[in-house]
Amino acid sequence: MEADQRNARIAFIDVEASGLGPHSWPIEVGWVFETGDPRSMLIKPADSWSMTAWEKPAEKLHGISPSNLVTDGRDPIESALILNAALGDAQVYSDAPDYDSFWLFRLYDAAGVRPNYRLNDLGDLLRPIWTREPKELVELASRGAPHVHRAAQDAKHLQEMYRIACDAQDRSKSEMASL
């Protein structure tokens, strides 16, 4: 791990969306830091986002309806500013950076705001510290923080994966030092 990664705050992010298609848009963003509790917010649809991109199978998966977004969502500009304030000094990791980057781009574009953080691949953070099969790490993390297709809980799942990997690395170092 590079020195700047070791010294930066680490955050994990997850984005739920209207679907997986090329016109899909973000509906919920969740984030959590290396330690602490997750936060999330629903996102009110921007005028430029079409409801034709709303996919019923996605709604069934995350359980968020368009009416939830209109009633409880934050405007895209408010959402983008909240994310910038929360994450601007952090190394931000996603387990699906291609999708999450696309949806965050849609959010920031609709808001007319530039993100002040860069999205990184969670694998780049975990590979140097988790030497076993990645599937095992996912399974271990799912025991305490299951992946449920809600942004805060899924960000918590990523945090748990990181915690487990760090604990395993620390145990391995301790075992090597005692030899």
C-alpha cells in the first residue's frame, strides 16, 4: 500500500440506481469511513432523468419506489454537495467502481458540481492485505454486515470486509514476529 493511502482517511461508498441500463440514474448513495456508522441519502430524480430508465426488477431488489424518492429524496445539487463535504479528504472505495462511477457522474452532472474525490476499486485496497480467496472474505463479511442492496448497509458490508482483511493481516504479522 502506498504511503498516501496509509495516511488518508478511507471511505467506502455504494450507489443504488433506477436500473442497470445506459440511461439509469442514482437513487440512493451510502458511505461509511474505516470506522464509524454508515450514512445514506435518497436522491430525488433530476428533471433530465427519464422514468423510462426505471426498472421494476431493480425496484424489487432495493425496495425503493419512485414515490419514496420524490417524498424523501434530496435534490441532486444538495446530494452532490453533501458527498463532497463528507468525502473530499478521503480515499473512496467501491466494489463496483464502473457502475458507481457512472451513477455518480450522472448525479454530479445533473447538479452542475464537480466531485472533489476520486472513486477507487476496493480490490486495489484489499488485494495487498487479503491473501486468501476473495469469496471467503465476502462470506465472512456477510455474517456481520450482509449485502442487501441498500446503500448504507452495502457500504457497511465493504467496511466489514476491510476490517476483517486488516485483522487477518495483523494476526499474520503477529504470528510471523513470534517465530
